[in-house]
Amino acid sequence: MLSSVVRRSAKSTLTSSSKRAISVQSLLHGSEEAKQAGDLDILQHSRLVGRGKYIHSFETHRIHPSKAEEYKKAAERYYTGVREDSRLGVKLTGSWETVVGQQDTFVHILEYENYGGYDKATQLLNTAEHYEAYKAMLPYLTSRASQLNQEFAFFPTAPPHAQGGLFELRTYQLKPGTLLEWENTWRRGIEARRKFVAPVGAWFSQVGRLHQVHHMWQYPNLEARKETREKAWQIDGWAETVSKTSQLATSMDAFVLTPLSFSPLK
């Protein structure tokens, strides 16, 4: 009986200590919303920083270098079919080819109505019509990967447009447990960049490669990108943002992309 009482007491103490630790961590890191929610479990990051309305699937295809044109035709058939099938409720955010970075790589971003919409669409995509179109791409692939991401609440994805130029996709691998701190620091400093260029979108991973954040920008060309970034460094707060967020990441990548002909964002 005494040992049972001791175990219950220890469990109660551990629970209280854990709650206090979670509360302190929430207060020290993250956005104002996170600071006001100190009693929430730290695992609820996505509820604090995410928009919550949509899920964005990043589909990355690496192809055989000699099969680019064949792949593009097959990809256009499949992704255009997905976009135009109203039963799916799926939006094609954009489709791009990497020109600087990992060569022979294509990135497609699809938007779903949260996880319920993703489940529904996945079932329908396995039907003969869409599956046959998907299989037509496979002979040209050397590898493929998918990742489910959520939008940052302060950074909704841009609607379809055709401005021309190129896109830059930046990807950061964060240290586990630093998402709230990264969001708070980056959100405060991003206004310096908004003065010169409109962002396309920003996301954080939830399924697939975890602890990753992505953000995308569009520029007329690489020279304009250089000039825009130099202007941002002259604004108070941007240097501090870059310094602090870089300390939270274990790796960073910047890929230059060009949109495919059927991409809604181009």
C-alpha cells in the first residue's frame, strides 16, 4: 500500500513538473499567441503558428536527365487532370523545375482542405482515370518524395498569377523543438523583406521530413533577387532576424525554380 502511494505521489509530481516546464518553454518562445497559451502542451505547435485551414503537399520528383520533355508532358496530363476534377477539391498551387540546386528535380505543390480533404482526394486519385495518368510519369522518375506541410498563419500562400521570372524556394532543417522560436523571430523580421518583394508562401512540415520550414519568393531575375536582398539588409531588424534564425537551423538550402507551362503560379 505504501509503495502505491509513493508511486502516485511521484507521478503527480512529475506531471506538475512537466506542466511547469511546458508553460515556461511556451512563455520563452514563440508568437504572442504562444505566450498567451503557456498551459498548452508544447507539441501543439501547429495550433499556435499554423493557419490550420489547408494542407499543402510538396511532391518532389527526380527524373532521368534525358527524359525531361517526356516527363513534363506526362506531369502536365496528371496535374492538370487533378486540378480540373472538381470531385477532388484539390488546388494545384504550382509546378516548377529546379534550375539551380538539385538538378533534374521537379516540385509540385498541391493544396487540400485539411487532412479530411487529403484523405478524400487520395481515395479518388487511386481510381483508374487518375492512377493511369500518374503511372505514365513513373518510367521517367529516378526517385520521388512527398511531404505534408501547413501554412504559417501570418503568411498565406499567394493566389494564382502570372508575373513571370523565377522562384526561390528556401528550406531550413530546424533543431527539434525550435519551431515556435523560429516563427516568432522570423515573423517579426519579415516586414523588412515585404517592403521590397511580396512573398509567395511559407510552410512548416507535419508529415514526412519533420522539423523543416520552407518559404518561397518570386523575382524577375537573379539580378533583381540580389538587389532586393541587399535592400533588406539595410532595414533595421533583418540582420538580427537572419542571425537568430540561423542559430536554430542545422542546414539551409536555396533552390532557384522556373514554373512549368501549366503552373497556376508563374
